[in-house]
Amino acid sequence: MDVVAGVTEGAKYVSDTLRLDDALATCREVVKVRAGNFYWGLRLLPEPKRSALYALYAWMRAADDLVDDCVDSEHARRQLDAFGARTQEILSGGVVPESGEDAMWIGLSWLKSEWDIPHEPFSEMLRGQSDDLSSRVIQTSDDLIEYCQMVASTVGVLCISIWGYSDPLAVELAVQRGIALQLTNILRDVGEDAAQGRCYIPMDALGSRGLDPASLASWGQPVACEAVLRVWIDKARSCYVQSAPLEDMVSADCRKTLRAMTAIYSALLDRIERDPARCCHIPGVRLSKLSKVWIALRACRAKP
């Protein structure tokens, strides 16, 4: 198991080394199965930072699942509130997960013990999940950017807190990179989101072209539909460009991962840009596993 040597040293609160190793291995498997676009980039990280990102993603996936698997919104909201309270207990050091608890909680507790990570991004991510649960309607461009910041820029800030960075400007650039990644996610899944009754494209932008979520998803007015999506394709591209200096600000041992992950998402955006109508297909725009590996390798070799 490749986490043993790199992550158990210094984790004083763990009385059973095997328990932590098993928990982090489980977190790794969650990333491998549920986050193919991230997994191939995260594999390039050195330990223990690699396992730290696996643990962070496992926490995010668990929060997402509370909303995505929702049948009864009130029950899901109570679960989300309890999840948030448990998260804050662990982040404040007030509780240590017991043997037999979910691997994600053990991973989060270890992550907090080893890195000085901010607490606010966790609360903001959960606020974004709560908005999804309440079926908040994205009315304006500002609403969409705020949503991207809650669910993705927060992740960027936590990532660089684990990786390390050399310039305070890195925090703002991580916010911009998060917006770019989340906009790419939203664009690639317009059709799938519509099938689940969700739309992240602002209502005012749709209305200005005589569209609504259903007509966008059906691509019934191709010229209008493409015009609406291209605004957000251009915004995503702009955020990638604006945040480019981030790649030289994070610690040298983490730059390959950032470049690889960015290259994979940029390639997705390239496909969307070439044929925006594919965003409304089910499934949406995707890259094969081989493509993702190849893109990641090329990105790593592009710069020292």
C-alpha cells in the first residue's frame, strides 16, 4: 500500500496505523471510481499530499451524494446539517473518529492534524450543496459565479493550502481557476442536468434569447442556444488564462498535478467549443481514460 511510508508518520492521534492506511486507501478508491478527471492528475502528487487530496475529495463526494441521492429534501437537509456539524467538530479538533467510522471522517481528521487548512471553504462548499438541495434558481451571471466560487473555488483554495504556494496572489488565482473548472463541468452536462430538473445557465441569459431550460436542453433554436453557451465558454476560457500564473506559484512538487488537471479540463472545453450542441446530449461531453492519461502526460512534459 503506497500510503504507509508517506502519511502515517506524525499522525499521533492514530493508535492503529493500519486503520489510517485502510481509510486513506478507501479514499483513494473513491477518487479513482468517482473522479476520473482528477484521479490521473492527483496520482502525480508526492505523498503525503496525494493522500491528503484523496481524503479531501472523499469528503466532497460524501457531501455531494447527500444531495444527489436526495429523495426527501427535508430528510436530506437534516443529513446535510448533521454532516456540517460533524465536519466542524473534526476541523476544530473537538472529536477524533473512532475505529469503524466512515473512512472519509478518518481521512479528514488526519488531514486537519497534518495541514493548517482554513475552515471557511468547507462551510462554503456545504452552502453550495444546500442551494442545490433547495433547487435555487440561477437568475443572473453573478448568481452563477457565486455558485462556482462556493462549490469549486473553495476546493482550489484548500488544494493550494495543502500543496503550498509562494505568493499571496495564489489564493485569488485559485478562485479563478475554480470558476474555470466548474464552468467547464456545467457546460459539459447541460443535458444531464436538465434531465434531473436542474439548470445552471442563468435565467436572464436564457430569457434574453427567448429560451428556457427545456428549449436549451432540446437545442430547438440552435442559433440562440449556441449564443447563450458561447458566453460561458468564453468566460471559462478567460478564467483559465487569468489564472495561468498560479502554475508557477504552487510548490514545485505539485505543479505537474495542477498542469495535468488543467489540461484535461481545457481539453473538455475545447470539445465543447468545437460543438456546443454536444453539451445537451446524454451523456454530455466526455474524454476517454486513454485521452486523459495522454493529455496529462503531455502537460507534465511541456514545462520543467
